[in-house]
Amino acid sequence: MIKFRNSTLLILFLLAISAVLVRFSTVSAQTNSLSEAQISSIRASCTSAKNILSQLHANDALLRVNRGKIYESMSTKLMARFNNRANGAGFNTLYLSQAMKDYVSALNDFRLSYRAYEEKLSKTINIDCNDEPVEFYQSLMDARYNRTVLHTYVIKLNQKMDDYGSAVGDFKNSFFGEVKT
């Protein structure tokens, strides 16, 4: 249920941001300026764009809190406790500790990336797109880029979770290997 809801929210976000971006045609990478038609389009859709961005901001904040709690719990309640118990029982936990260290590093990267994204999105929402359409558009593109970077950190964090799971599997195999011999 949670995965379905998060996936649904992600799809809704992608559709919403796509709708905003379709309204604003692509800016030439060489000129970095907008045509009068593009500026008019930004002004015409200013209210709806800001409403969509505000909804996105609220939904992202909720997702961040929920995912943040899950990610944090993985580290503190599962990984750290398991590593401590295994180490306390005299088992070699070097690979478990390294996998946890990598996970915690990825979690810190996620936090920093989310903060940068959230700040840029907040800044974008506060720009008056009627008076400053070019600045609004550029800030929107920057926020979109920051969201893409954030997505790469989510993928990395999930990979580090999988890596820890593999380390636990290796630990299990070595444990049962030691018990059987």
C-alpha cells in the first residue's frame, strides 16, 4: 500500500511538472533567453504553475518526512543494532560495518540533496512569475535539475540498502558455514 501510494504520488508529480514544463517551451542552451511568446506563456500560466508547484512542495515534504523516517530507522534500528549484536557475539562484522557506513554516507548525501532541492523549489514558488518570468523559468529549471540529482541519491540509497542486505546474507552464510563445520 505504501509503495503504491508513493508511486502514485511520484507519477502525479511527474505529470504535474510535465504540464508546467510543456507550457514553457525549451530554452536554447546557447542564448539562455526566452522569446516574447514564451514569456507570455509563462505569464499566462503563472497562477496555475505556482499552484502546481505549491502542491508539489507540500507532497514532497510529506514524502520526505515519511521516507526520511524509514531511511533513518533502517540505519539506527536495524543496521546499527544488528551490527552491534553480531560484533558483541564475537563475529567478524567488518563487511557489515562497511555496508552500513556506505549507507549512512548515502543517507547524508540524500539529506543534503533534498535540502538543496527544497530550497530551490521554495525560492521558485516565491518568484513573481508575472513580473519576473525569465527568473521564474530559470529557477524552475534549476529546481527540476536539483530534483533529478535528488532522484539519483534515492537510487544510490536504495542500492546501499541492497548492499547491506547482501552483506547480511553473506554473514548468514558464513554463520551457518561455521556452525555446520
